[in-house]
Amino acid sequence: MNHRLRNILAGAGIVTVGAIGTKLAADYFRNRGKEQVVDSHQGDAQATSADEVAYATVEQSSVQNFLDQSFGEPGRYVPNRPPKVFDYQGKQYMVIWAQDNKHNKNQMLGFIYNDEGQRKMLASVGYTPQQTDYNINLSSTPFAVEVNGKKLTQGQGQTQGANEVDFVLAH
């Protein structure tokens, strides 16, 4: 894993499960499940082409402390899908899916990290089968949030409900 991903994980107090690897970005973002452990003894993984992502597989429960500290309401957000922590084209991102116990809906939170390790939220999407609300600022990235087959890169609003939302390549 590259040193920037390692620093992000350490700074957020997130535990890796040893899976460190590279994968075609399109395949990585399509996978809603846990990534396979590539090699728990592997050192640094670097993407070898612009189409690849370098990723770290993290223990789903280990993002709980990050969520509690980031939002100041312990237990409000509980991870409910494997998070994605990755480097794509030289930039580092973290995407977390969680149950929002305060508003009784699912939430997808997307962050980008700068070179100093500071994070900025790029996407916040709350969704239930009845309604999806979003605040998305991904136009300066190669990413979009996919809701019911429609890719959203920018804006704030509401749309029809969804059972899942995905963080995907915009093109």
C-alpha cells in the first residue's frame, strides 16, 4: 500500500485486515462485498496504470471509532457495508456506508484526502427505499454516486428511493 494510504488509515485509527493490492478500478467499484485478501505479507502496492486502483481492505467495524469521532454522536452511524479506502490516479479516498440510527436511513459518506492528510467530504447520500437525499461535490474528481442506474456528480436534492447507492467512475 502506498505511504499516503497507510497514513490515512493510521490517522483515522482504522485497522487493515492485511489485504493490500491493486485492481482494475471498474471492477473495484462494482464490488459491494469485502475485497479478497491478496497477500497479507505484501508490502507496498502501487497501481501500474491509470485504470487501476491501489486499495487497502479494512475491517468494517474499525471505522466505527472514526465515525463516532468525526460526527460527535457515538453510535449514530454504524457501518453496514465494507468501506473502501483507495488511491486512484494519485489521490486518496475513503467511502463508508453506514446505518444512520438518528434518521433511520442508510448513509454513504465519501471523503478525499489532501497531501497533508486532511479530509474533505465530497458526498453525503442518505437513502431509504422511499427516498434518497444527497449533497454531492464530485465534479472535480473522476467519480460519481450511482442511484438507481443514474450517475450524480454534483448537486444537492432528493430523488426516488434506493436499496443501495454506489461510488463509481463517472465515465
